[in-house]
Amino acid sequence: MGDWLKDKVAVITGSGRGIGKGIAMAFVEQGAKVVINDLGASSSGEGASKVADEVVEEIKQAGGEAVANYDSVASMEGGERIIQTAVDAFGRLDILCTCAGFLRDRMLFNMSEEEWDSVLGVHLKGTFACSKAAAILFRQQRSGRILTFTSTSGLYGNTGQCNYSAAKSGIAGFTKVISLDLGRYGVTVNSIAPMAGTRMTLTDEYFRARKLREDQGITREGFGDFTPEVENLPPEHVAPLAVYLASDKASNINGQVIFIGGGTISYVAPPRPIKTIFKSESEGRWTVDELIDIVPSTLVAGVGNPSPPQPPK
């Protein structure tokens, strides 16, 4: 047991399993009281169960304090009730972690409107709904930590995940903005991009998609020399980073995105200019002919097509 989060109160959405549960358990070990929010739905967002109760009981058996909440993050009312649960049970709120989510992967040309809306509803709107309710309290008390959860799929893209990637990319941008909105009140907002083996990733669909990418020569940027095998990355390994960012020791870190996968942690800069070509005003503006001639050897020199055309089958 540590005390880096002693007497803090935290809400962790989606904490009945996986990364969220790992973070909840680590928070309790560091002295926090927690709200375990989880619908208990499947990895595709269907059904419900009382997994939150199981985690709460596990925490209590270990000597910690926790309460369960089963509201959906995908509505403003749900987000408000989740935050109010912390206030009702423990009298305050200090930390919000928005881990809740699910996958409904489909190639763009096969994706339904419902598959698009449901994933953005839980991930992106859910992050907004809970963050807004928390921000009202944090602004009043002039302190607080919000940890959102983006993804490498949102930062770099991934085959068959246009809904999930759009949501996670939106969360990264959302984090940047609200860190500016709330920083003046002593609140920090950072986003974790975790890579871990969970019930969302250790599926037949995931391994089929990975094999398809390999067979078709589809590459994903952003990993450098790190070539992860997600099945070897336990979700509990994400928790120490969450504890650190939620602690008072990270009060100077705000508006940042940090990747973690097993023992690898990376500071992820937002999209920034890498190469630039320019003309002075006296030279006029670029013409199409000039761009056709210059761009391949300058701006995109050495940049390949991440998904090259395949011969028809």
C-alpha cells in the first residue's frame, strides 16, 4: 500500500474489467476511494451484468473503500449521476478516469449508422458527459485531475476501425482543449493511449485483422522500433502511469498525450509540421505544376502509401 492518492476520491468509468479495473485497484492501493462504474456489457456494448459489484467486493475484501455505479456514460444524465455517486458516497471528487468503451469494427463500406453512432456515443460523448459534470465541481474547488483515454487507433489509424478511431482522435483533441479551459483553475487534463491485451483486443476479429494487414502490406505509423504483440501486454501495466498523472506530483503536466504499452512509455506530440516548402509573397503562390514537380522530392520524400493497392481477387 502507498499513499500517493491518500484521501482522494476517484471515478473510473468502465472499471469492471481490463484497464479500468487495473487502474481502480491501483488507485485503492495508493489510498484513494473509488467509484466503480460499469454497465457490465459485452465488448461490443451489448447486455449488462453486475461486474461492478464484484470489483467493489474485491476492493472491500482488501480493506479499501468503493461503491458501484451502473449508469451509461453515453448520456448527459448518466454522466451527471456517475459523478454525483462520488459526491453522495464520499463527499467530493478529485479524479476522473474515462476508460469506458467498446468496439464495433467494420470496414467503412459495410459500417451501419448505428455502429458509428454507438461507438462515438460511448467513447467521445461519454468522455464529454462525465468530464463536464466533473469540471463543474473541479472549477468550484479549484483542483482536480481528468484522465481521458485515446488510442493508437485514434492517433495513427487502424484498419476497420473508422468509428473507434474517429472517437479516439476526437478525445485527443478534446483533451487538448479542456486542458486549456480548466488549467487556470488548478485542474490538469491528460490523455493516455494504452496498448494492452484485454477482452476488446484479444479476439478472433483482432487477430484476423492483424493477419490481413500483414498480408496486404498495410503499415501503421507512430510505433518507431516498438513492434508490440498486444497479447503480451497485461492491462495492469497501464495503472502506474494513471496513478502518477492523477497524483499531486504531476501537477505540471497538462494537455498531453502519453502512450504506454508494457514497459514502453512515450510522450506523443500532436500533429506538427515535419517538412515545409514556402515561397515569398513576391514570388507568388504555388501552382499545380510546381507542386507536381516539387512535392514528391520534398514534402513527402520517403513517405510511402500505408495501404498500397491490391490486385483484384
